Amino acid sequence: MCSELHNKLIELLGKGGIILRVELREKGITDFWLVEANPEIIAYVLRWKSQPQPLVKDVIEDYKAFEPTGITYGNVSSDGSGARTTTNDSRLPDRHWLKSIFLQQHAPRDLSMISWPKSTRFPKKPYGYRYDRPSQSAYPIGVIDGGIDPGNSEFDGVRHDLRWYYGPSIRANDQAREQDDSTDRYGKRNFHGSCVASKAIGSTVGVSRTTQLTIFKVSSWLSDASWAFAAVRNSRTPIVVYPWATIDAAPAKLGPDLSTIKDIISDILEDGGIIVVSAGNAQHRSALADTFPSTLEREFRRTLQPNRHAFIVVGAVRSSSDFWSEAGSIAKFSQRSLLGPTGEYWAPGEAIRCAGEKGQQTVDGTSYAAPMVAGLIVNWMDIAPRADPLRAILKTQMSSRPIAPNRYPPVIWNELDGSQ
């Protein structure tokens, strides 16, 4: 049936369309055709729905549904291969890797907060960042964004081992090149992808210093987002950061066009993957996360066992202030998890230092809090005697602590003391 439809589409539209093949758990293989079509062609194709054996399920208009949740002051198909490590993988040997404790002097304030000790006031002047550095890393972090600038010095340690995947609109526009094309809502290039990736693994601004990167370079179109999550699932990338907010998650606005992404995300989680998303920057609209996919966490907690903790929504706290007592408080723009205190994750997201154009930049947003959580989870996985993603997730949450005074939310902590 698919080959018959494929031939019909080629006959009708020529060979310029892009075919996206997505295999969903328990739902078989579904082919998506991304094509340019006028109303007459759409009407013609829709006739195939009414056949005794329908050739098409629906025709959905692609649209820009995503935007970064940040505020700026190898062409590979989605059917890649690889091996994800799950919590019950008996093939993994016990690992006792060598590790060393490092101290980075004069680290960015946001990074210093990750190794700031409990019950200690966070000072105005910057301190160092103390971190574990295992001798090797087995868990690459995937980043779904507009790419990264591999020439930025923050990526010196991973430049030669980067793995790139390109979304359909990137390939269609012949822009599948290794650079950061991410832009803000006004079309201005803002190096959002570079900033996000650097907060996870950057050589001077990142949480983890030995982790490798997998880049899923996409545009803000819905088809690219569907493709990206399929590529994550099919490449078996163990942990991925999705730092973008999407359309309003009100029931009236969530139609069948987003159901495929939801199914793919569910597959990733059931297969042992970890997805870290930003809570959003629209606190003026709602204190709780209200965009897709962050609103899925409540459903996944209820339906997924035992990997219900592997869908993580991250809010942002302040790391810079005129008053020491405001450091660690919730950023004025940040939304928060729907799960309340039992399921919340918080990381610095205000006055963030990260990779930018020709060096570093200072930015705000929950986009940059999310990769810091992903970096810490991977770090726990790498220094543990035996790989256990679920244990690393729970350790990240359980070790979190408020930045004094204790009325603020618990911020992620690597259990080291960078104040000395």
C-alpha cells in the first residue's frame, strides 16, 4: 500500500518530496510525505481517504510551532543505528573508571552554583566550579536545536567526535552544513543551539567535561520536530535536550498533528531514554508549564513504568543579583513543572554565560537550565560503578538543595564544594 501511494505521489508531484519513515511501537511503520502542494492537489489526495482501503490517513499543513525558550542579551537519515543503555541491560560490565576532582577558578556564577555547598550563602563575587571528571564517557548527549558552531572554543574537546543529523527542511534547503543557524523570533541569528550545548558539555561553561555530543539540527517546523524525535529514538541516543517551547497546550490547540510526536517520545522513554525539556519562559501567562511537550510529564508519570522519571521538565533560578539573598530564587520569567515539589528540577537560567558568536554571550531562559540538568545526569552515570540511568536521575533530584536562604527551590548540585 505504501509503495502504491509512493508511486502515485511521484506521478502527481514529481520526485521533489521528502519521505519521513517513522516506526512507532505497536503501531507499525508510518510513512510521512513532506511536499509542497496547492489546494487542488490537497483535495485530490484527500480523495484517497475515502477508498475502501484508504491510502492516506490525513493531510496536515506543516507550520512553525516551536521557538527557543531563551532570551538573548554528515547528512544522516532518521533511521540511524546505535545502542542505548537501559537500566536492566545485563550485557554491561561493571565499570570502575578512574576519576579526578578538578577546580575551575573564576567560573561563571551560574556554573559555580552547581558546586556550591549546602546551607552556605552564595556571595556576590564569583567562586570556582569543582567537578568530577571521569577518565572516559559512554553516554553522549543529544541536542535538538539549530545546530552548533563547532569552531567555538567551548567545543574544543568534542569537535572531532561530533555526530550530526539533519532535519528534512534543512536538507530540503540544501543547508546541511555544520554550523549554528538558530535564530530568535525576529529572525536574528542568536547562537541558541551553541549556548544550549555548551551548558551541558562546554570546556569552560559546561557541567560535564568528558561527554560527547550528538546534534539534531532542525528548524522550527513541526515536521522537523517529528523527525528529530524519531531520529533520537532510532539512533538510540541515551539522553537528549529539547530546549524549545511549542504551541499552547490547551486541548483545543493539540490536534492529531502532535499525536505522532507524543507517541515517539513515549517510545523513547519506554526504551530507556531520557528527555530533558525546558519549562518555558511565560510565567506572566501561567506559573505552571503550559506548552507541549512539557505538559506531557503528568501523563508519563502515570502511564510509564518503570521509566516514569525519565521525562524531566526544568525551571530556571537566578544566579546573579544585587542582593545575595535573591540568588537561587525562581527567575521572574520561569514556569515550573506540573508535578509540584516532588517532580521539579531547577537549575540556573538567568545571566547565563555560554557559547555565542566568536566567544561567549550572556543570556536568560529555561533553555539554558535544561542542558545543565542533562550534563549532571550524564556525569552521575559516568562516575557510577555501574551504569544506571534511573539511579542517576533520582540522584540528581535527591541531591538538589536550596541556595541559602532555604525558602527557595532545590537547585541541582554535584555534591562537591566549590567554595574552597
